[in-house]
Amino acid sequence: MNRLIAVSLLTLATMGAAQTPVAETSSLSPAEQSIAAAKKEIEKKPTQYSGYNQLAIALSRRARETSDVVYYRQAEDALKKSQDLAPNNLEAAKIQVWLLLGRHEFPAALEAATALNKRVPDDVLVYGFLTDANAELGNYEAAERAAQWMLNLRPGNLPGMTRAAYLRELFGDADGAYDLMDAAYQGTVPTETEDRAWILAQMGHLRFVAGRTDEAENILRQALAVFPGYHYALGNLAKVRITQRRFDEAVTLVQQRYDAAPHAENLYDLAEALELAGREGDAKKAFAEFEAKSLAESARKDNSSRELVFYYADHAHRPAKALEIAMQEFAWRHDVYTLDAYAWALHVNGRDAEARKQIETALSVGIRDARIFAHAGEITLTLTDRAAAVRYLQQSVSLHAAGSERASTLLAQIGRRDINRP
């Protein structure tokens, strides 16, 4: 599940219909407790729509806990029942927008959220949806305005802080993003174990992208202690292990994540980890399975097309196919990660001037991502702009994260060329 879209579930949990959890001694997860409570409410009042709204929210939260899309479909069924009972109820309309976001139907979600914002201009939740949709489409100024409205209307609210943290990371302020996530963590009640684990997983990610690997590992271990086997924490800890060159351990972690959340993008990470661990046969098999799985979902907005671009560009060495997939995504969204994938596809097709324009548009947002810096360095190096290449590659290396090793190799090559130049 997309990191920003997962933030929406914090909103639904804290601002949606009231929840009535079962006893704290239950072995059920927080979402399972909410599902049980909602079903009891429906049994007591089967003709009232509010119970179905509660059930839709709870099922959506369960989807984040497990990364199982079956719960989304169940949430949609519950929501339809709510709308059948009360066609104009506001809570159902808001949940419907979240489900559009969950399916990555970002243009439709933006349109629906904009209409809701006109209907209820002081609703914090709706501003959250405006933040999500605009950020995923690359409309960062609009996303920032909406996030600021969330905090203006209700200072210190958790969903507002986590969204602001996501945007701060994109704008290059990983430490500020961490502080906001930490404040959100401190404000989350201990019984909401999955929410706390999700926030900790994001805090670990933020320390990792800032090059603070030891801190990242400690925080991610804490997340797994709070919520054992949590797929977000497993994935982020695997990135730490790769940076530490502990590839076999990384394989174990991403395999656990894929077993828990068998999505194509997770399979791609598993294939790359297997390759790094020297398990070429297993990696080849995993890449082939990933390609088939990713192509099967490529017609949907909720896809793994960015990973597919990098697979065709870097592993299958099919540049024309990489560009075809990248152009499909670029046609409807311009967020920094899509721009990076598009730029890289242009690069491997020899269209480096266009590639440079796209990668520098992505970097102009402020993002400090080691892989994107490395891509920018390689693109500008191909264009023989040595000064820009060195600058980008040094920025990548300084982050000590995924992508830094390739940047370090390229810097060494540049140094050798300088030594050997007559």
C-alpha cells in the first residue's frame, strides 16, 4: 500500500464514526476489535447506516494491518449498504473518497474530495483527502495548502501531523518530518498497536533516508515488537540490511513481507534482494513471476508500474518497454517518484536531455533521495556535465542509503578519468 494513502487510515480511525472496541485483553488486533464491535452494532440496529460506516472503516484499517485487498472489497460492500440505507449520509461520502484513494484513482478522488470540500468547507478529514490526492498527482503546492488547513482547523491533530511529515520529507526536511511523526506517535494511545507500529515504521524510514542507519534499525525493531510481523517494518528493515550488506538477512525479511503481503511490488524487492545475495537462479525466477504479476495489473491505477519500469530498464534490458510503461504512468501523474521512473526510462533509451529535465523537475521539489540523486548524476554524466554529475553523486553518497553505492562507484570512475586525463 502506498505510504501516503496509508495515512488516511489514521484519519478514519481518529475522525470517523465512533468505535467501540472489545475488551483490551482480547487477542484480536485493533482493526479486528473494531470489526467485531461494528458487527455487534449492526446486529442491534440493522436498519441504521452508521454501523455499516463503522464496519467499512474497520475493514479498511484491517486492510492496512494485513495488506490484504480482500478487506477493501468487503469495505465497499459495507459502504454500499450504508448508502442504500441513507443515500446522502456524509460519512459514507467521505469513506467513498478514501476507497478511491485506496484504489489509486487519484483524479477521481480529487474531484470527489473537492466537491465534498465545497459541501463541508470546515471538515478536517476532507482536507486530508485533498492532501492525499494532490500529493499523489504531484500537485505539491495544493497538497501543502490542504495539509496546512488541517492543522489550522485542528492544531496538533494526528492525521494532519502525519501528512505534514510526508510532505516535509518530500520537500527535503527529513528531520522535521521525523519530529512530526514522533509527536504523532506520542499522541497515539497505546492500545492502537497497529497505528503505533505504522508510525514507528515511518520514523525508521525517515532515519534511514537521512543516513542514520543504526537509529533506523532500533526504531524498526521497536515497531516489530509492538506489532510482530508487521509488513511495513519488515520492508524498511530489509532496506537497512541491504545498506549494511547483510543480504541473506534482507532476503529473509522481504520474503516474510511478501508472504504477509503478496503484492507485485513486494515481489520485485524480493527479487532484487535475492540477486544481491548471489542467488541468481532464485532471483531470475522471482523477476519472471514479478513481470507476469505486474503486467496483469498494469491496466489498473493501483499497479506496480514504477517497479516494472526499473525491471525493464535495469534487469531485463528492454529499454523500449521501460519507456512504454513509464509514459503510461506519466500521462496521468507527475509525483516525484513517477518523474524519477520516467527520467530513467528516457535515459536508458538515450534521450538524456529529456531525462535531465524530468529528474531535475523531481529534485526541484526538494526531495533528498539517494536513488534519485544517483539517477540524476548518471544522466548528467552521460550529458558530459561533470560538475552537475559530481554534485548529484556526492549528494547521493552523503545519504548512505539505497542508491549510494552506485553513486560511489561512478564518483570513483570520474576520479580515475581525471587522473588519467592528459
